[in-house]
Amino acid sequence: MSLSSIFNIAGTGMSAQNTRLNTISSNIANAETVSSSIDQTYRARHPVFATMFQNSMGGTGDSGSLFADQDQSGSGVQVLGVIEDQSTLTPRYEPNHPAANAEGYVYYPNVNVVEEMADMISASRAFQTNAEMMNTAKQMMQKVLTLGQ
């Protein structure tokens, strides 16, 4: 793995955390929206990440090598998609609410704001860590350039 690939890997991490922050923002924004129907009620959304691999041996595929099981190195993270949380929605009996159904119930989303805030902090820290990784790689490259002086 070259030093320059660190920028690509950290970039995919920052992009994934950006997607995570966007979904968290959407969840928090819709935490108090209501509906008279279960089918129309907002459901919390969560991104699904997966590791992207590359062959660090340059595609030789030498399975007889001592390190054959370790010839895959991570080349970043990808967002496979955003899924809806299928946990139960919260029905509340509020017959005077304008969105109440015939039985007097309104349905609130399955968004837990406390969990979303904790996820937001985690995503923000992961984004910062990836940015710091890029900064460290840049400093290392600058040190390599000054070796000949």
C-alpha cells in the first residue's frame, strides 16, 4: 500500500461519515413528525457500510505464499445503501390532534433522539479522524521531500 492511497482511503471514510451525518440529520429533523397511518409515518434510516478490498500483491494471486491469507488490504469503505429501521412505531392517543385517525391515534416515528445524538458525535469524531489521517499523510510526504536537502 502506497502512502498516496491513504488519501483515497480516508476520503472514502469521510464520504461515508458524511452520508451517516446526513441520515442522522434527517432522522432528528423528522423525530416529531406525526401521521394518522402506520404506512405514512417516517421511519428512522441508517446507512449500511462495507469494506472495499484491493489485492495488495498487485494481482499475482500467489496462494502458496506465507501471507496468502493477508494479501487483501482495505482500500476504503463504501455505502451499500440506506435502510429503514423496522422497529415499532409509537402510537399515541391524541383525539384532538389534527392528524389523528378515526380511533384518535397518531403515530410517531421510531427515532430515538438520544441515540441519534450519540451516533452524530461518533460520526463527527470518525470524520475528524479521517481528516487527521490525511493531514498526517501529507506531513509524512513533506518529510520525504525534505530528505534530499
